[in-house]
Amino acid sequence: MQRLPILAITIAAFSAALGVVACSDGEAGMFPGYSPYSYGQDRNATDPADASTHDASVKHPSDASSDASHIDASHDAGDGGDGGDGGPPPNAFTDAGAFAPDAGELTERPNHNFAGNTPTTSPAKQACLDCHKNGGAGMAFAFGGTVFADDAGTKPAAGVEVRVRDDNGTFTSVYSDVHGNFFARTSAATFPAKTGARTAASTAIMVDPVANGNCNTCHNGAAQAVIHAP
């Protein structure tokens, strides 16, 4: 007669334990596959003669270097995977090969007369595609902006490679001039696209795709930080 209370207590304790397990499993099942992640960071000529930069280097993956082993000094530029095998998805510099030094042509032009710029004939910090568009004051560009050597946007960064790569793997690379300005007259890459910047020392990529090529519209020091060399 004394064994019944002990058995009842044992059954009650076991049932409570099952309830805890069921509750835990239920909460986990609310978000199947959930995995937390973090966010990172992203010329106003009147005739074609004012488009003073190198033609964009427009290539398809079949033309690109297969040196996917290039890893910069401070950021992982990607291993060329598509994310399907558990590796990182492609980024702007996937399959780009090693950094090759180059320089954009000077963008100083009399028509780039912006008060407050140094010099005033530099289009630094201007929203390039506001003028360089179909029907605009300057010839249409695919993308353009300014890259700086500091977060404050006071020191232009020259010779920085800016690369735009779409989901098809088609990309365009251009380099910044002595005032930090870069742009592409044309681009085989289509938006939305991945983008990034790199020097010989390091690489920085934007995690989220960009919707268009008017870089300084967002990277103006107010809406977002200026583009700065990695």
C-alpha cells in the first residue's frame, strides 16, 4: 500500500521531463534552418571628351583569372563557391585573381566646377549619375563614385580597384584617379549587383547587392559613410 504514492510521484516526474523536452523541440521547430548572420559594409561633363577615365574592364568569367586562392591581408575575398556546398556565396572579387595596379585617368574638367571641392574642377563626392545619364548633361555612365583613404572623406584614395559583378559572374573593374574618382562608361554587368573595393594590401566587399551605380548618392557621409579604401 505504501508503494503506490512512490510510483505516482515517479510517473509524474517522468511526465514533467517529457513536457520540457517537447517544449524545447517545439521552440526549435518554429524556425527550421534558422542561422543568424551579420551585416557588413557597402562628373558632370557636357560632352564625351569630358569622360576622362579608362574604359571599363568588362569581362565574363571565362576571361577572368582562375586564381581563386587570392586572399587579401584583412578580408576573405571569397573562394569562388556558390554557397550550395556550404561555402560562401560569390562576391565582387570571386575569381578576380590577384590585384593588378592601375590608375584611373584624371577627372578634372572645367565643367566639373563644384564649390567646396579641392580642386573645384574635381567631381569628388558628387552623385555622378545625376548628370551622367541618358538625357543628362554628361554622357551616360554605368556607375561612378569617389573613394577616400579615410572615413571622414577628406583624403582621396588613388589607384583603388572598384569592381561590380552580377549574379551571372559578368563584371566590370575600374580604378580611382588621384582625386579618388572612378566611373565606368559602360558595363556588361547588370544591376542589382555585388560590389567591392581593393588595394594591393586588402579587400573590402559590400554584403548586400547594390541596386544602381550612382554610388555617391548613398555614400555621401550622411545617408551612409563615404567609400573608403580598405
